[in-house]
Amino acid sequence: MTKEAMKKFIENLMALRAEGFKAALPGAFNEIQGYGIGNLLREYPDFLARLLKKLRESDAAGLFNQLPDTPDQLMDLLWEGVASRAEQIEEIKALLEKAERPMHVNIEASDSPFRGHFIVREGKITGRSGLLHFKDEDFRFMGPTETLMDLLTGDLPMGFSNLRLQTAGHSGWVSRIAPVVREIAKLLKGTQEPADKIGSGI
């Protein structure tokens, strides 16, 4: 698919009403995977935030329960996109490189099959669908699907202290993980400029 065709495809997808959006989503993920999420985010840095917002508006938990393969597709796409963009953005690169030790974080919805994980290690962030074994996790976020999406996009009022969000893991991890989650939110919203677009004057 050409750049112009993908632009039209994305705008048409975002314009669909809830039922049409639900029907189109599995095929849309396949199209985006074929185009390359890294390519798409270079052209539309806020695409993943727009997608998560559209899912929230379309009752994400209900949609995921009806289409059980869809949350895994979304998680894989999301973390592939985050990993790709994180390599290009100086703020998050610097933060990941300063991490004192590896982080293994699970994300698990209480009302749908929306679950995945991310790992920070050796200055990089990776992630995908499915949960890390509990023996390997350092921290876990749990809550309704919409709450977890709000966490990822930085739209959760009161942040980690929100009563809809549950956590498991030593409280000492919060100070390490919170800055990473904030950078993920900025990345998903497309508010950061890639390093090659930032002026070199200091």
C-alpha cells in the first residue's frame, strides 16, 4: 500500500461508527502490519494514541471479548511501535539508558483478554502480548481495559493513585517505572520529535 493509500485507509478507519470499526479492525491490523508500524508512526506519530481513543469510544472491553485475537494483535503492534520509536527519540533513549536495572512489567485487564508486558533492558524497551511468568515480573498493572489504555496514553487522572488502577510489586519500583510510563504516553501521543529532527545546538 502506498503512503497516500495508507493515509486514506487510516482516516476511513477512524471515521467508522462502532460496529463498522469492530468489523474492520482485524483486517486493519493485517494491513498495518504489512505496511510496517514503524513506517506508519514516522508519518503519523499519534496514530497509536488515536487508535486507543477510538477503541475506548467503541467499548474496547466488549470488542475484545467478542474478538479475542484482537487484543493480542493490538499489544504486539503497540509494543513494536514503541520499540521502534524509542530508538529515534532522545528523551526516552536517555531515560532507558539510565535505568539502574532491568524492569519486567505486566499489564493485565480485569474485564477482557487485553494483556501484555514490556521489558526495559540494556537501554532498550521491548514488549508484546501475553504475560511474563509471575516469577519473572517486577511489577504489574491491573484494572479495567479502559483504565489501562488511559494509563498508557497519560490520560489517567491522578496517575498511579487512581482507585481504578491496581498494582502488584514492591512500592520501590514505582519511582523507576513511572518515568518510563510517562515517556511511553508522550511517545504514543506523538509529542516528541525524533533525534534527527532536533536542532544540534546546545
